[in-house]
Amino acid sequence: MTNSEQIQLIFIVETTAEAKIDDQYIWATLEEYYSLGENRISFIYLEGKYKYNAPQVLKKLNKEIKDFASFTKGKSYVIHTFDKDRAHAVWQDNNFVKEVTAYCKQNNYYLVWFVKTVEEVFWGERVKQDQKREAAIRFRKRNGIRKVNKTNLLAAANVNSAGKSNILTILNKFKEIKK
């Protein structure tokens, strides 16, 4: 692979840099279904989903893109990942879904949804808040991805069904990482 073919996928995730919960599920998905080669995977931690367009996040994002461009001729792609917690039950969450969808479209970013939570998608059930980090690490170490029904990860962009995500639908767009 030449430098001009390399890409960088920048995942913007809800979790904190210390917890790295979402990373574990994303890495497990990438390792199971894709061949990363010399492509770069980066994470930017929101420390809460409502900070997706905060100045400090945009500064980190621009630095990631600039740093990658200075070493390769490849392109960076931004993938926002969010839980769709209670989008149809609570008006604030419904507004958030609309706002972040418009934001991603306006900026040519990709958008991955986990309905209702990332844990429900990958474990098939809710995980208590104080057990999320350990569950994510255990999932990746034990190859939990192999127990996930692949069709649950291939939902449409506007996915609303509990336990579903469009993560594979989005990642399949990148020919540079296909197996």
C-alpha cells in the first residue's frame, strides 16, 4: 500500500480517554470484519455526547487531520458515534439526534448510532454504569464480537431498533479497509 492510499478513520466517541469504553467495541468490530493495513485509526473522546462540536473537540480533530496529512497523502474521515438512548421518548434526545445528524451532514462526517446503548448492541443487554469499562475490556479480550449477530450491525443510517447499529454499514464504505 502506498501512502496515497492510506486513510485515517477518526472516531469521535462519547466516552472518556480514561475509560475508553467505546474504543473496545469499535476495535473488536474493525479487527473482526476489516483489514486495516497501514491505515490509521484515531479516537477523540467527548466525555459526554453533547460536546460533539465544542471548541476543544474541534481543535483536537483539526490537529489529528493536520498531523496525518503532514505524514501521508492520505485522507482523513470523521466518524461520530453516539448512543441513541431515548430519542423517541424524551424531546431533548430527539432534538439531539436531529441536531447531530444535521451537523454531520453539513460537515461531511459519518454518523454511527448504537441503539439504545453501545452495550445493548454488542452484549444484547444493558450494562450497569459502574461495570461498563470492565464489560468492554472483557468483550474484546474474549472475542465477544463473534457472538454478535452481524445483521444487528448492518442497520440503515436512521436506525431506531434496540440492539442495532449502522456501524458496518458505515465502515463498508471504505474500500481501503475491506478484507
